[in-house]
Amino acid sequence: MRLFKLLPLIIITLCLINSVACFSQNLDFNKFKRDGIHYPGDLLTKKDSLQWPVEFDITLNIKEIKNINIENTFFESYFWFNIESKYPAIYTSNHGEIIPLNPIVDNLLIFSGFNLERNPNKGDVQINSEDGKFSYSQVIEALINHKWNLRNFPFDTQKLNFSFITQVDTSVVRINNSPKKLNSFNENNEFLSDGYMLNKMSHKKSFVEGAEKILVAPNTQRKIVFEKITYILELSRGGSWLYIKLFFGGFISFIISWLIFLVPKRELDSRTNIAVASIFGALGNKYFVEQSLPNVQVLMKADIINNLVIVLIVFNIIMMITQANKKLKFLRIKSNKKVMVVSGLIFLLTNLIVLIW
């Protein structure tokens, strides 16, 4: 009985929810953007040519990259960018209201993750007198924040990010990579640290939700949404010399442990001395690699390679012990030649898997 009494109330509630949903879907948010009351608060009429959102096209030209150092959380760059729009820097509406549209000066757009080391050259604002189009260009030398991804070290590729993010909602300002001008970077960079090379440049777009709420329609609020465009310059380590430099000591230690099986089985003391020397050599090489890096808390390929070398040296020592102890029959490989072949194949295969993976 109670359910039947509540049924009319449930039906009325569902109808109200459905009516609100239909009302929200039928709202003309574009109309509210121009009424001067709702966000962004500028009154525009049908006679005004300004249409929200205003689109800015960005072009980036990277001249120099320097101070690349694993111990730093930044790199230094000298670059030039250009921003264009089909509207003038200052738009005057049909009823005389001035609407500033300079993306940098009027704080519609900022650089993300830039620490200006020096005072940048002033942006050169150019107004085309024929069609009133806006163009802004600026040369900057700055420190740019960078988070190192060293999981694949020493075969890692770093992504150097140059980001621009809007400071107003996407209903008012959108940013794009310029379809007319090409982004570029200087491949022959004389200040780039030895051992690095610049590969390619790309870009991606994303959206960031802010905490501020804006009024977009009568009794309708939502969180402000910013647009972000990030230009990505890929930086890699050139050549195989770093690989040889880092792991040469470890590989020599493995070869030394290999020599155990060239010594007659009866000369256990000589075999033991070689085993101890190879272990100390591998541990020393691991310490050398760790000292060449900052305090990294993730497992890197360099760690895996060093650990594999140590494990394989231990494997050779275990094979030596089984040959000397007749009680350990389940692991024994009597032939020194077979042990060397098995150990060598495991060494080559595991290193190849790590390099490909």
C-alpha cells in the first residue's frame, strides 16, 4: 500500500528530471555566450563579426637545446614562436565595447613549465592593415622543466615538452598547431651535449579541467576547461659507445668467470680465485653504473643488464661447485665445453632480449 502512495511522487520526480534534461539539451549556449551576462561577459550582437571561440594558430621554431644533464630537472632552450588569429589584437564591438584579444599580453594564453632565466625579447605585435589579422611573435631563452624517464636507460628516448595552455575556457579560446607554417628544430645544434641527438618533433592536444566554475546559461554552471597544446622534441642517445662504456667491466667479468672452465677441475684453488675476481668485477661495474646516475628509484634496463651478468657469473660458479662435489648430481654438467656453451648462449640470449624489450 505504501508503494502505491509513493508512486505518484516517483512519477512526478522522474518527469521533472526528464524536463530538466530536455531543457539543458535545447539550450543555445552560443546565444548565452554573447548576451553580456553569462561567460565570458562580453555583449555581442548579430552585427559583430567576432565569433566565440577565437582560434589561435601556433608555430614553434627551436633554435638551440643545451644543458642536457640527467642530474637536472630542466634543460635550456632558445626558441621562437608565432601566434596568429583572424581577429585584431583589440576588437571593438558594434556598441563600442573594447574586447582585448592579444593572447600573451591579455593573458589568454601562457607557457606551461617555463622558468624564464633571462628577460625574453619583447613580442613583436604586427597588425595587417589590409584585413586586420593579428600576428604575435617572440624569441625566448628559458629553462624548461623536464621529468626524466630512465626506465630504458641507456637506450632511453627523452621527450622535451614545450607547452602552451589557455587561461580562459575553451568556449572562448581554442589553440591549434598552425596548418600554414611548419614547426622546425635545428638538427645541427652546436650546444647540444655530446652523445645526444635530436630525432623528430610532434605535437599533441589535451584538455585540463580547472577548479573555477563559470555560468554558461541561466542556472547552469560548470567547471572551466582549458586547452593545452604540447610540442614534443624527441632526444635520444647516439651510437653504442655508451652501452660499451657502461657494461664493458661487467662483460669482462663474465668472460673471466668463463675462464674457470679452461682450468683443470683438479685445480680448485685457481678456479675459486677466478670466480672471486669475476664477482668483485661485476659488483664494481654495477656500482660504477649506479654512481653515474642520480638517485633513481625505478628499475632500469641498466640494472637488469648488470643483475643478469651477476646471475650468470653465479651460475658459472655453481657449475664449478657441482663439478667438484660429486654429491650434487642433479645440476652437474661434467663437460667444461658444454658448460661454456650453455653459459655463453644464456648470456647472449638474455642480453638480446633486454635490448629488444
